[in-house]
Amino acid sequence: MTLIIDGYNLLHASGVFGAERGPRGFEQSRLRLLDLLADLLGPEAAKTIVVFDAANAPDGLPGRHVHRALRVWFAREYPDADSLIEELVADDHAPQSLVVVSGDRRLQAAARRRRATAVDCEAWLAEMKARSRPRDDLDAKPADPGPHDVEAWKRYFGL
């Protein structure tokens, strides 16, 4: 299964924004999203392409790179990320094993036309977070909270 994610669409749905504003803020936000995705996907990250718009990208931003096994593509030669994602869907040789994560109806329709699976960002993110939480302590507070228990607190609050 190949997973194609509409990067900025999922970024807005996730709410993981960097502290700064402007180009540096976008970079921080992208990195936070990519780290979240790598954590949620685990080994499946290697089968994932995250596509970001790049029309007004800063100089030096690569067209493609790998971040913790995630393939990250910037739509440099396209009017927007949606156009690149549509092309990826159209060119896929096994679209039945393709999952497109986007809230964009145009992309969802393009995926469904090829018999690929289209999933809304909020629904996909909620499912992935639910899968990543250990079942035995979903509602249990960490026993002895402290700075060393950051991961336990993140699980408790669904982060």
C-alpha cells in the first residue's frame, strides 16, 4: 500500500504549527508534521509520500528529500500540490492499493475515479492516533508524572 498525503492540508487539520511566523514558521510546522507522521506510521513511513505546495518556496528548498523514511515532495513544477498528487494517482500502476489523505474534494474524486481509497485528513489522523495509543492505558494517568514521562502524558492527552 502506498500512502499519499496532502501535506499542508493535513498540517492544518493537525494543528501542529511552529512557534515562528513566515518562512521559518512554515519550515518548523512542516518538520513537526513530518515528525508526527513518522512516529504514527512507524515502518509504514517508507511507503508514504507527503506532498507540499512550493509555488512561493524559499530558495534552497529541495524538490524531494527523505525525512525519517517519509518521502517528501515539493510541487515545484506544478501550480499546487493538488496537481502533483493528481498526477501521482493517475500514474500509479496499482491504484487499488493507493490511499490519498486530503480534505480536498478534487483529490478525493481523483482517487475514487482510479478506485484508490480517499480519506479525509481529520478522520485519518484520528484513526492513526487511536492506533498508536497502547490499549491498556488509554484512560490511565501516568503513575508518577515527571519530566521523564513526557511520552506518557502525550498519549494521555492524545498528542
